[in-house]
Amino acid sequence: MLFMLIVKASKNSEAGNLPSPELMEAMDQYNEDLVKSGVRVMAKGLHPSSNGIRLAFPGEKPVVTDGPFKETKELIAGFILIDVKSREEAIEWAIRMPDPQGHGEGQIELRQVF
């Protein structure tokens, strides 16, 4: 079963600031554990929304809007795609992830992939 751990953006990640060295080390260890267990399919961080583009479809022609986008709670800073045996296993891996933004600001959304 494929699941995506979606790392939500914060004001800090939208500013393009890198995590602390301690958090980078913890995330590196987490990713290494995912790889060693054989569940990690892919993991990537995303550029801030200032480099992003949104398309809306209000009618016949799409409307293209350049970033940045203001509502950080709706933005994604990165993702990890995992292949696990069950929903419970996906939750276990999500719980093990260090706070991706540090300082209690991080939020992860876990979604199953069709």
C-alpha cells in the first residue's frame, strides 16, 4: 500500500530557511531507517511557494497565478512516499518522523495513494 507523508509548510520553510543541523541529522536518520527497512519509495523537499505556480479552472481557460501564496497552512514543504503493508504501519512510520519544521511548528498529513 502506498502512502504519502505530506510535510506542511511553515513561515520558516516558506522563507527558504534550512532546518537546524540537529533537525537535519534527525531527518537524515529517519530517512536512513526508511531506506534500510525497504519502505521508502521517494522523498523530496519543495522550493518555497515564491517559486510556485497555481492554476485555477474557473471556465474554459485556466488562470495562472505566480507565487508566493500567503496561507502557509495550505502549502506543502515536501513529501515522503512509502510502500507499506497496512495503514497501521504507515501511521507508525509517520509517528516516528521528527517534527519536520522544528520547535513544535511541524505538521504532517498522511494520505493513501490510489
